[in-house]
Amino acid sequence: MEQEFNFDNELSGKIALVTGGTKGAGKAITERLLKAGATVIITARNQPEKANEKLHFISADLSKPEGTQKVTAEILSTYQKLDILVNNLGGSETPSGGFAVLTDEDWESGIQTNLLAPIRLDRGFLPQMLEQKSGVIIHIASIQGKLPLYDSTLPYAAAKAGLINYSKSLSNEVSPKGIRVLTVSPGWIKTTAAIAMMERIAESSSITVEQATEGVMDALGGIPFGRPAQPEEVAELVGFLVSPRANYLTGTEFVIDGGTIPTV
């Protein structure tokens, strides 16, 4: 039987959470889901630069268990459900220099933010999704899960590799019960965080930001498309994946990297 889709307001009535939704790809994803008619909640440690009355903002540090507990409790008490969970929060603040300069604290911080935070949120919202027999969980990983940059983001890359593996495993468990679980692995995205990382590398290595950028591009093997992704391009992919148009997609990793990964 053919299924008809209404592309206008196709997420009307859906409650969505986007973590790290105040800037970069998270902000673009938030705007994309709003345009599709969803009610959107965003989380971050700091308030967004510009207030948006259409958004429900929750201040929380998701790298700590109490932060995820706060978000879960507030959303379920306010809306009684969550239909779409976009685990977008992630990033690296570790110093460059390879394995020797990294402390236990650097490793723990990277794993807490990039792996354990989404795991805790999934655990918090899945019981309700399983009860309603529907829901979509998106894990924003990274091509560094397969193509790590050892000099600057080793804990981040390792955590994202773990997230990709976990996402597939979770899908195998909950997809038969009506929950779709997907991974989106972007390559280089031109965000303020990416620019800040280049500035840190440049400062620690006594080179220019342009040289640091070229160095990272070289380490990635280049981008055949010739440029980084725009946040809105990643958001468009996520908007499709959480929509009814993607109802048969689950357990899959979608790479959006301009051709960076050199293998099939």
C-alpha cells in the first residue's frame, strides 16, 4: 500500500530535543525541525545568543549525570513524551600533541561528552518511546570515528567510534519495537567550534590559523568537494531522517563529508 507524505509541517505534533542546539550544526538542525512544524527543546550549558520564543531552552551540563537527569525530568513532566532525540552535543577541548600530552582527565572529559551523554539521554527517554511504540534517535558522530586525527582529537575520535558502534547495537535492540536509531557522521563543518579548534592548534604549534587548517585538511586526506560542509547541509540530512519519509531507515550510519573518507 502506498503511503502519502505531507512535506509541509510533516513534524507537526512531534516533540523534539536537540542537544547542543544553540550554535553550529545543532542550531541549524533546530531551525530545520522548527520549519517542519515540530516543538523543539534545546539544551546547552549557556543561554543562546539570541532568545527565541519558539524554543524551550534547558540549561544543563550533559557531561554530568545530573545534567541529563534534569533534562529528562523537565521534558517528560512538561510534555509527557519525546518523539525525536537528536544527540548533537559533542566536541573536543583536548590539547594537541598526541597521546603523551593527554591526561586521564582529558580522556574522561572526551568520553563523558561524546559518548556517555547520549547514552544517558537514550536511557532516560527510551522507556517512554517504547511505551508509545514510536520514536527516532539520531546520534551525531563524526568521520573521525573511522579517520582519527591523532595529534589533536584522540579522545574525541575514540568516543565517536564508540558512539557509532553503540548506535548500531541499540538499533538492533529497539528497532523491532518501533524505535528508529540512526547515526550521522559529518566531516569538516564550518562552525565557530571548528574555527576555535584551528586557533588552538595554531597557538600551540606557533603557526598561523591558515597553516593549521591546511594541516588538518591534509591529515584528512583532503576534501574532494573542495570545501567544508555548511551546518545547514547537515541539518537537511537530519531533517529527512527524522521525517516520515525515512520510515524504513534504521541502524544505518550516514556519512556527509564531501567525499573525505577515501574508502568504499
